[in-house]
Amino acid sequence: MGGSARSGTHALGRLVAADPRYHLIGTEARFHSFKEGLPDLLAGEVGMNRFLELCRGHWWRRGYRDSQGLHRVADEAQREAALERFERDFTDDPWDASRILVRAILDPAAQREGKPAWIEVTGWNVQSAPSLLRLFPNARFVNMVRDGRAVVAGHLKKKSLTDDPEEALLHWRRRIRAADVAMRRLPPGRALIVHLDDLVAGDREGTFGRVAEFLEIADHSTMHRYFDAEISADAAHLGGWRERMPPPDARRIDRRYRKLVRELNRAGISWVPTPEDAGVGIGRLRIPSRR
């Protein structure tokens, strides 16, 4: 599962993990899909030494007080055994060595929970989907999408993210375009687009049903109980982006988002959320929607 930061990947990951079949990897693993990760290594765009440095460094412990990273799903002995084998075997068969590395790091976490499959929520998973599908031919990909204005609001005052609303909106656009390029390279039926607003409010049951069908979950009663209890518009702060930005920023981002949606639609990217509201108020005036 992937998507732009603050798009709801973790929420949907927890929902899917409520099913007895799927284990949610307890951190964004990153090494398998992130910039300078396995796809770049396989493409010759990053060297082995840099990749190993990241696996033992930033991807191992990161975030506030080192609370995130691969140390949450593997111990150092497991990591070192996996990396030593990977480095030894990579020259002879890079793709097989990469496949074995991912399984060596992530499979045991699901096995400890007695689950036969796992779901992982690094944001770059969709952009890296063509490489990941070659590694794992049975893989499926969920692209989480959220209104870009809400994504911008979610970036502000978050550690490691930008406080510049316009920069955050451009980041959203880059991720949308990259995801579209990647999904066009996938065979039919391998990627599902999920709009967070539809999941939490707009088309709750329909969106839930599409997710369950896509992941081949026949009995989704356990998952649905979690859905009813935990997935809501309030929890997702639906429509709250206006209050999380100063009014001048909210008005500017609203205008620019509408322009970006039209630009993306003209480029053939029709799956981005189209604003359904009337705009951001300016006293008694209101910026009209432009369709």
C-alpha cells in the first residue's frame, strides 16, 4: 500500500490487518521501495555500499527518539544474516537475492502472528510497484489518495515534513504523477485506487466492499467490525484542512489545488479527488469552483 504522506495508508493498513489473513508490518520498512532502496539498486542508480549503509543506519532506526525503523520487526542478528547473504548473492542473481532479502526481513513478523500474508505501507510502494511486482508476481497494490488540500494541512507542523503549504502541494502533485506512471505499467487488476474521503464517509460500504474483493477476503466480518468501530470521518478529520491553515494560506491552496486538478485531468489522470465544495470563504464573498 502506498500514497502521498498523510493520505490514510496507515488507517487502511490497520483495517486490512483486522482480517485474520493479513499482518500489518509494524513500521514503514522503506528498504524495498524507497528512494535509494532496492528498485534503485536493481536499476544501478545507487551503489551497494550506500544501500547497506541505509539498511544499518537510517532505515534501521529513525523518527522521533528512533521509534520507527526495521528494528521494530527484526533483530540485529536477523538483519546481518540477511544482508550478508544478500551482498554475497546479488552479483549472480540480483532479483532473486532481493526477493530473498525482503522475505528474510519481513516474513518472520507475519509468521510470529500466525498470518500467511502481510501488508506494508511505505508511501513509495505504488511508485515502485513495477519493480515490486517483478520481485513478487502475486503482489497487489493499493494506492491511497486524498484531497490535496487535506494532505497539505496534514504536512504542517509534522516532524520531517514541510511547513510550507505550497511545497507540500507540489509534493502531492509529484507523488500523484509518479503513481500514475507506475500504475500504467502494471497489468490489469493489480492496483486499486482508494479515496480516503470515500472510505470514511462518501461511499463507505462501496469502498469497503471493493477493498475486500480486491484482496480476496471472502469472510470480512472481522474486518467490518473494525471498520464500523474505528474508521470514521471524525477520525480522518474530514474537511478539517481549512481550520489547520491560516485563512490566507487556505484560500491560496484551495485555488491552486483546483488548478492542479484541472491540469492533472488534462494529463489523463482522472482519479484525483475533485473538489465538491464551493471554496474557501472571504467574508461574504466566496471563491467559486472552476470545473
